[in-house]
Amino acid sequence: METRGLVYQQYGNQQKPSAEAGLETRGLVHQQYGSHQKLSGMSLPSNSVIDLVAEEIQNFEARHVHEAIQLIENGNTIPFIARYRRVQTGGMDAEVLRELKMLYDNLRAVKSRVDKIIEKDGNLIPRSVKEAMRLARSLEEINELYAPFKKGGKGTLAERARSLGLDSPAQCLLDNPCKVIGLSQYIQESTEGLQTIKEIETGIQHIIADVISKDKDLNAIMEHL
């Protein structure tokens, strides 16, 4: 009822607001209640994800990004928002809205993946790695960070790489990063994980990542960066 009162203060009791006036009316409501307040009982999506989207969308204020995502979440189509909700979105056109939706969907998927990983294996993952996961912007980054700690039927990927005999070249590279190692000597066409140079490189990377992640001194430094 208070919202309705705001409308009639602006347009008078007898005048029926036009469609254009309706947009302005919503602006009055936002002046009264704040641009990020819930409307009509609808809740905003996760602010952490929306804030990341706002960093990527140029030339628009964060509040406009919040509004655009709320409109999309409420089931409004992009053509409708671009044409009839320009006041709320700061004038975003359909192209910007499509970019915004793609970013939002991708980052929400990343956040969901991180939450599931930490819930499942959080006790195995160092704090610094978990923080890096929370800052990641793609599923590829998440999978790369998670790989050394991912458990399968044969243990972690690092443990499997060690079982294939790749601990020696990995340790050699840790001791002397500039040393050139001939990896072709480790190829075994009948053994999964050793069939190509790429597989061998990946296994060595898993071992090195595992060693670094368990280095307490290094993790202590990273946590204070």
C-alpha cells in the first residue's frame, strides 16, 4: 500500500499511469526501498557470483547488473528486458544481456562445482588451494586445481602417476627445474597413462602439484599473500 501511495503522489489519484510512467514508478519504489531490496517476495541470486559478473560487464553499474540478473532469474526473456526494462538495467541492449547471462550461468556452475568439491574432499585440500578454487572463473581452472586431490578407484592422480614410475622424473624436475628430461624413455604403449608424451607430462605435473600442495612452509607463505 505504501508503494501505491508513492505512485499517486507522483501522478494524482485520478490519473492512470502509462507504461512509461510504470517504469518511472518502479524507480520511485527503488528510491524508497533501495535498488537491491527484494521485490514481490523474490530473492536475489548469490551476491558473490553477481559481483564477479559485475566486474566483467563494462560501462554499467553493479546495481544494473543485479537488476538484470534478477529479471532473468524471474523468467523474463532477453528481448523483453532489452525493450521494456531499460531503466532498471541502465540501458543494456540484447547483446549485453546475452553476455551477462552467459557469464552468470558459467560462474554459477563454477561456484556449484567448488562447493561440491569442498564438501566432498575439503579435508584433503589445503586452505590455499581452496581459496584459489573460490577465485577461479572457469571449470577448467577448478579441475586443474582439484586434480592432485581427486580420488578415484586407484587413489589420487598423483598416487597413480607414482605407481607408473613417474616419481623419479618429477623429483628430478623439482630439484632442477631447468633440466631437460627425455620423456620418451617412459613410453609404454600398453599402459594407460604412459602411452604418449602428453600422458607422461600430465602424470609428472600431478606429482609436482601434490608435492607443492603438501609443502607446509610454501602454503604458509601463500596464505599470507
